[in-house]
Amino acid sequence: MNKNFSCLLAICLLNNIANAQWTAVNTGLPNSGSSTNVEYFAAIGTNLFAATSTGVFHTNNNGYSWTGVNSGITDTDIEALAAIGTNLFAGTGGGIFKSVDNGANWTAINTGLDISMGTSIYSFFVSGTSLYAGTEAGVFRSVPPYTSWTGVNTGLPKTDIYAFAQIGNDLFAGVLFSGIYMTNNSGASWSAVNTGLPTGFNSDFESFSVINQNLFAGDLGGGVYLSVNNGTNWSAVNTGLDNLHVHALAVSGTNLFAGTDGGVFLSKNNGTSWIAVNIGLTCMNVQSLVVFGTNLYAGTGDGIFKADLYSLVGIHEAQNGNSQVSIFPNPCKESFQIIIDDVHTANIEIFNFMGECVFQTELQNNANEIEISSLASGVYIINVAGKDWSVQKKMIKE
């Protein structure tokens, strides 16, 4: 990435508080605008499902409207969701249910679960074709055809499991008041990996995320912790994180989002620093996050909010110097024209949302046609640079 584009991203990061925008998308949810808890999301293709305190709700139009899909669910306090292929799973206050028709019908699948501590299901995790469930009595595993469960709890405290993550063969679980445990044999045995983490009642890890080999854990009270060595050691990464009650973590590329009791925060540097991205978010109690398409969805204590990822991470047009650059049409499909006032030679680079250069050439004339049929649809940044100037433009490829 060239120097000018790096500067652009730095400027955008500083400015993104002023540009991030959230919109409530609650049409069809129960009691919209009045305490609709949304604790989990899952997706199958273009279908997004939300777990609420009054049932599972479904949208196939990016959240513009929601429909309840609860036929067969006997306890509609939904606390977890997961999808494997066309199989959709709902964890409730009364066990686990499965649907194979996008939630139109549900069947209970509780054989093998330990209900001695209660029937609430708090979390799911998909690893290959295996589905792990976090319950009030530890971890249980199901494999196709997903009709029964097997306890995989050796070494685990018999208590609530709120979250999972995986790096390679290492599976991690957040255990209420006991920290984080790890298994490398599909749950046959677990061991604590808590060096550097809070202990006892201060240890309540409800979320994980992974960026490359960096494992992030969100604690309800202690903020975000990072391990770069598969849980051997942990360190707090909370600079700028104004609220340390972290319910949810989500990743888009190298962008890490944290859902807290103080709204949504963004880190672009592996947790080294955070900034709030909350404009338009009217409920700061963020319980769940999911990246779906080009949007980030936040499940709150007052319904669902949606924000365009590009607005959150702050990619905006910038200019350095006096040269004027025009591109048209924009949006474009197969190609676009670029016109540079009073300049005959310049370099052009096109960057995708991940900051990767996907096109580069030298311009020799004031007017040039750039062919982009090979690029995927999406938002790109065009960086045009002369000897002592540069201009950045946002371009949308349809």
C-alpha cells in the first residue's frame, strides 16, 4: 500500500465517528422500539435470523422487514442460533430445536443433554460438520444427522458456557466465573488457559473473535483480552474502550468490533486502540453483532440496528494538492472514464475494502478509460497520484 493511501486510511479512522451511521431495522419485530432483546444472529444464504426474547425472526431483505418463524418451538426465549448447511438450530430456555426449512417448522433435539443444572442453551459453535452447544452443564456435541448430543466435558467445570472460538485444532470455551478453557481433541479433554485473565466473579467471557492467529475474548466487566499464542498468555487491550462490559465481538477483514453496554467500538489495529462508532444507535446495550453482506447488524436491548461497513470503517474521499480528478459514470459496471485537469502523467491504483491493491497503471493523457470488468461488485478507493499531489476517490462497481 502506498504512502498516500495509508495517510488516507489514517485520516478516515480519525474522522469515522462523524460518519458512522446506524439505522433501526425493526419492522415486524415484537414490541418494536420497546425492549426487544436480540441476543444472537445466524445466516443461511441470503436469509438472516435473529434470536429474540420472544422467538426467532427472519429477514431476506437485509432487515427491512422481519417475520416470526417459531412453529414447533415450545420455549420462545431464544438465546442462541447456529446454521450448518440448511440446518438451523435454536438454543432456548427449554432446550434445542432444529429446522430444515428456514424456520418454518422446528423439532426438539434434546436427547443426550444434561438438564440437571437447567435447560437453557447459551451458545453454539460450528466446527466442520460438528455442532457444539454451550449449556448450563457444560459442552455438548452433535454430528449429522443432528438428532442427539454427547457430553464433551472432561476437565470442564459443570457450569454455563457462553462462547466458543477456534484456531486450527484448538477449540476455546468461555466458562462462567472460571475463565477460558481449551481442547485440541474435539472436547475429549479440556484445560484452563487463564494466564493474564481476571478470575472468579470478574471472569465472565461471553464472546470471542479471531483475526489471523490473534484470539480476542470479550469479558463482561474487564473489556477485551488478546492472546497471540493460542491462549497461553493474555493481555488486556482496552485503550479507548470506554465501556468494559463486552457482550459481543465481530470481525470484518482486519476490523474488530466490540458490542458493549456503551455501544459499538471499532479497532483497526488488533485492539491497540478503540473508537466509538455509535451515531444513530439509540440503544447502547449491544448484546450481539454479525457481519452480513456489506452491513454490520447490532442486536440490542431495544431491537436491531444496521450500519454500512464502509461508513463504520471510514473510507471517504480525500485530496492533497490542486489537481482535479473526475470519474464517471459512478456507479459503473464494465469501465469508467477518469479525467485529470492540466495533467498528462499520473499513477492510478485501485484498492478494495480490505486495503489490497487490485489494479495499477500509469496514465499518459488527461482523459483515460479504465476497464474493470474483472473486479467484483463493491466499493473501491481510487488513488491518483502525480509528482507532488494525490487525489482519492470512492468508486462503486455494480
